[in-house]
Amino acid sequence: MRGTDQVCILNSICEFIIDCEHKTAPIQEEGYPSIRTPNIGRGRLILEGVNRVSEETYNLWTQRAIPREGDLILAREAPVGNVAIIQKNLQVCLGQRTVLIRPNKSKVDPNYLLYLLLGDEIQGKIQSLSGGATVAHLNMGEIRKMKLPTLPPLTTQQKIAAILSAYDDLIENNTRRIKILEEMAQAIYREWFVNFRFPGHVGMEMVESELGPVPEGWEVRKLFDIADVTYGFPFKSNIFTSEPTDKPVIRIRNILNDYTDNFTTESVSEKYLVKNGDLLVGMDGDFHMGKWAGDIAYLNQRVVRFRPKEKLSPYYLYLALEKPIQYFDSTITGTTVAHLSDRDLKSIRLLIPDVTLVKKVNETFDSLFNLEIMLKIKNTNLRRTRDLLLPKLISGELDVSELDIEIPAA
């Protein structure tokens, strides 16, 4: 149960709460992760596709404080209110529209504070404080003065945090396994379709094509000839709700985490439905690519869905699309945000191997793809269970004070 102390202010249980630099950090391929709002998940950082900065930039961007294990990073915008904790052996700096929160460990367990801030009560306050503007936004004064419910004793906080962290640890373990599967698939694709050292390649003849020299018998085909391409529906974003009884909608920011908290009451054709295994690409910003494995949901505008028309592994299609999408990502620029167009997608040509190798491709890539989707679905279910438990534990509805729960050492 919660303690009997008065309601506290967030700033009073933290060593400090500081804002990010209000400018874009210069990035490079290798270096320290620069955490922007898309990298802040619900509890853990999303490092897939993270921007990276040099040591010099890192030192400049951490002059006020060096983020360390146990610190929280809060998104002030897009999506406002997401919070993640910095894990062990991770050195990061803050990107734009983020806030660093350092809990005072003598007053609050960092993981407990993380889940408290992600709970319905505080998220409701955040949405209320950030509403009214064109883009939902929290200012520093509101963050520091945010009222929190009465905190339970520290040992109870640690027990609650241990229960909820166990789910996030399982999710992270599955995520690492998914990463290994992705690396295996990329290595096979590179060996077979870039280096052309595929099964039975000995003695092959190379012929010229619009993609350069390719093995004889292979085809270069238009993307739209081998895949169904569906663009998202222009839902009215001003009527999005957080009520899961309505239709879930996938926006660009949801592609990488297989999770959506956007719902709408608008009626829309089932042709916009997204199911497990569908390939998605965001058409604005960084052109995120993903293999969806979450709840069945609807495509929002500026998200495009790809499904193979023929007996072709979706994983092969995904891997074949990576290079052209990355090319557009590096060459398309806009005044504010880069936009991927229908004309860009229609210009894509993909290499399709002969019938014999297609069968081997499907056998190889489908097994990896199915395992990856299964792990992603497990993660979706783990998140759902965690999110069901979270409000009950944080509110004290489920009392853990008398439970014999092992508390991880600090």
C-alpha cells in the first residue's frame, strides 16, 4: 500500500531535471547514441536506427550532466510523455525535445519512478498539460512541478519495480534474439544477392541488366509487379483517442516498436488493415522500415504497406527493399521533412532469382521470418501483460508489501 506522506512534486525526489540542447547535433555513422524522441520507448530506449555523434559532440552535449545508468529520459514532444531508463554500460547524450531526470535514490527507486510516470494517472496529467497546442509539448516548469501520488516505502517501490522490470527484461532478451535473426538474414542476402555466392552459383553466366551484371535466368522486375502496395488512410488526427475500444491506427512513429496507442472512431475500408508479417515503410522523415507484429490495426496516411503478390518470402522482399529505401533516405531532402513519393516507389526495380533458387530462398528466409514474427508477438503479449499490471501495482490495488520478492542489488 502507499505510504501516508503528502503528495510530492517530481523535482523534490530528483537530484535534478535538465533540458536538452536546443539544436541538432551533427551526426556520423559510428559513435555515441543521441537519444531523440523516437528512441524513447515505454520503459526502454529504442536504439535501432539511433543517430550517433562524435566524442567531441558528446562532450559538448553533456556539459550540464553526463547521462548515467538509472537516469530517466522523458520525451517532451512526439510522442509526448514516453519515458525510458538508461541501462547499464550505455553512454548516451540527449537529442532535441528530451529531458534528463536523475532520481534521488534515497527517496525513490529509479525503476519505480519510471513506471509511475508511465502509469495512467501521470500520463493523463501529461496529456492534459501538453494539450491545446498544434504539437503536444511539455515545458520544463510543468515537468519539475508535476504532482505525483504518495509514494510507498522504498522497499515496496523496489518490489513493484522488480515485477515490472522482469517483463521488460524478457522483452529485451527477445529483442536481442530478433537482432541476431536480422543479422543472419542480412548476411545470407548479402552473400547470395550482392556477392552472388548462392547455392549452385559455380559455373553461372552473368548477363547485363538495368541493375548491372546479374546471373543468367534472373529477372529485374518492378516493385509494383511483385508486391501489393497500399498507402494509408488520411485519418483525422484531431479525433485520435487513447481508448482501446476504438480502431487502432499505425502512425510512422509506431513502425519500429510494433505498438500503437492511437485509436479512432472513423469508418474505413478493411483494405487498410495491417496484420502480423506485413512490411511497413514510413514515407516522411527517416523512412522507417518495419515488419509488423502487433495488434491488427489500420494504416495511417504516410505509412505504406507491402505484401508479396507471388510465392516470394516477405523477408526477401524486405531485404531487397532496404537498399532503395536507404538510397531515397540519403538523397531526398525537403524544406523541413523529407517525403517519399509514389513516383519514388514506382521507380524501384528488384532482382528476382530463377525458380529453383526462389524455392531455396523461401525455405531459408521464411524460417527466419516466422521465428522473428513469433518473438515480436511474444513481446507484444509481454507488453500487454505489463501494461495491465502496471496501474494495479502503482495504485496499490495489488499489494506487494508482504510478498517475498527478490530485489536486484543496486
